[in-house]
Amino acid sequence: MHLPLVAIVGRPNTGKSLLFNRIIGQRKAIVSDIPGTTRDQVASKVETDDVDYLLVDTGGMGGGTTDTDFEDDVEAQSRLAIEHADVIVFVLSGKDDLTSADHAVAKVLRTRKRKHVPVIVAVNKIDNPAKIDELLPQYYELGIGDPLIPVSAAHGSGFGMLEDAIVTELKKLHFAKAAVSLPTGQAGNEELAVEAPRIAVVGKPNVGKSSIINGLMSDPQRATSPRIVSEIPGTTRDAGDTVIRHNEHDYIFVDTAGIKKKKKETPGLETLAYFRSIQAIGNADIVVLVLDGTEPITRQDKRIAQMCIEEGKGLILAVNKSDGMGLEQKKNTVNDVQLTLPFCRFASIILCSAKSRDGLLKLFDLIETVQRNRVRRIPTKDLRNWYSETVRGQPMDELARSKHITQADGLPPTFVVFVKDPKKVKVSELKFLERRLRSTFAFEGTTVRWITKKN
């Protein structure tokens, strides 16, 4: 299922980033009174009961910032977001009269967005919704956007209507939430009935992502439909699906453009690559993060890994270009990966070579293992027995007093512990539980989530 893109656009300092933070429920975009603070898009997946979507916060358009050196760059990226959005939220400031920049943004929307894409006008900074009637005439002068919704990002009012409007427009475009059906019985270790798993192959440019997919293909398939491979970083500009059959099972591999920091020379292509890669991760069941075995792990590698974990995906770390390594060097490489990515301890590591195809076929076995673990459900009785044994005698007041734990529906595997005061539960205590859980049950390769609820 394609993850739709919802873009927040508008001139600088209308409160776009604060509105973005309100919708996603956490402080992710930089908020400032200085026009032009948001220079790059910030994206986050939003989950609702009816449809999930990728929400993108863009930099201000139409001028008006104090940093003119970056205005053209930021506007180019914002225009790209408009061209690829499925729904657009056009943010205006209810405290100001319409400006030439507002009219400039409206003109871009009329000329650059796809014809079927709806525009929702969010009039921000409206502390008193009754005032919206006085302001309606000037907003209708823009000639774009319906519905028109008054909101206050600072106080949180109007967001229910805005969020409902976004979902309504996406449903009109026939976007829907991917349904996941869980087994009803609890007799044993049960698994979800799943179709062919989607595997997103991600990483920095030029680490060998396309070459790995080529190497996984059979000789006849590789001869007819190979992925484009080049030594030039960024050859793959979009995400593409490749169905590979192995041992009578189908696997859907998604080759993504390399995720890297924006470069001023090619803002459009880099931004599109970023959008498509995030969407591929969001749509995937399992992510294969390709690392270059000849180079140290970078901050960008860590950011990509963290993104996969935040999205709750299965994770495999594929260290490419390992051909020519001796046994000692391979051992040191694995140790380096574990030390540099300590938050990925649950992920399986595979040393491989796309060039020689050495170790590549082992990837299918790892994918099968990770997929099984992602959909496993532990019977409640076994889970409670494990929990009782684990917390007994441990210095964790709230968790030690709890007797009720259950596995929630959905993916990734999520465990709910009922306690008297969830605020007193420490993150370190939940990490301890996760380590013990993984040592008892088979959850290699998959993210595990914890929820504490009040009794």
C-alpha cells in the first residue's frame, strides 16, 4: 500500500512547524519566531484508524526571510513537495492580513500541484474561532483551498477538524489503511497470515544497494530486468519494486535512492530521493540497511537505522564489500558494527559482497527469521510466567508490583504492562525487560515496543 504524502506549505512564520508538531504529537520540527527557521523538510509518519500518511513540513515560500542565501534552495524543495503531495495543507496567519507572499504561494499551488490534489486551508493563530467569519472574504480572494479550517497551533484548538479533513480527503482519493488480521486463538505461539514480505533496501548512496538486489536475482531475471548500477552516487533516484522468487517463496525488494544530507547544488533530486526512501521504509515489513564494509559507519548510517527503529520495522544490517576480508577482519568488522550501533543489537548482521555474490543468499534465511519473529504472539500464560520470574527480586518498584502483562495486537511486537503509576517506570527498567525477553523468546531482527498503562 502506497503511503500518501501530505505537505504543509505556506509563507515563512505562519506557524507551519508548530502545526506539524501538534499533528505528529511530538516536538520534531524546529520552532522559532524567526522567519525561515525551517530550511529542510521534516517528515513523520502519522497513523490514524482509517489511513496512515507521511506528513511533511516544508520551509517557507514567497520570500520574507532574513537568510536570502537559502531562499531559492528552500523554495525549490517546497515546490517539489507540492508536486508530489497527495494532499496539501496551506497555512495562513490569522493575525495578519494577506501578504504578497501568501498570494505567491497560492499561485504556485494553482500552477504546480497535480489537478486532483485537494488543498486544505488552515488559518493558524486563531485563538477565537468566531473571528474567522470576519476574515473569510480575504481568504476566498486567494481562489484556492476548501475546506477552510481555523486552528491555533499554540493552543491546540481546531486540530480535530484539521486532522479529520486530511483523512477525509485521503479517503476520497481511495487511500486506506493496510489491514492486519491477527489470529483469534491463543493456544500456542501463533503467527500472522502474511503475504510476500516487502523488504526496503536502504543506505547511503553508492554502498551497493542496487547491486545487492541484482545479486539476489536468478540469472534469467537479472538478464531481463537488472537494477541500474553505477559508480556515480545517486544513480537510483526513486524507489522501485523487484519481485524475487527463492525456494518457492516470493519477496518484494524495494530499491531506494541513497539517503544523504541535502546538497545545495541539487536540492530537488536529493529531496525527492529523501521522500521516496522514507516512504519505502514506511511501507516495508523489513529494512535491509546496507553498510559499506570498507568505510567507517557514519552519523548518517545511524540516522537511517534510528529511522527504521522508530517506524517499528524488522532490521537486517548488510555489510557489503566484504570480499577479500580475512576471518579476523570479518570478526573485527562485526564487532565494530555492534559497538557503533549499540541500539541495533537486536538486528542480524550479514557480511556479503554484491560483486561476488558471496553471502547474499543467506539474506533470504534472515528475512524469513525476522518475518516470523515480527508476527509471533506469545501466549498470555507463558508471558505472565516469564514476567513474574523476570521481575522477582529486581529493584524496580512499579514493575515488580505488577502482575498483568499482555501482548497487544498489531506490529511490531508490542507488550503492555499495567502498573499503578506509569510515570514511575524508568526507561532503563523497560530496556532490562526487553533484554530478558529477547533472551527467552525468539525476537531477533525485530523491533519490540513497550507500553505502560495504569491499572
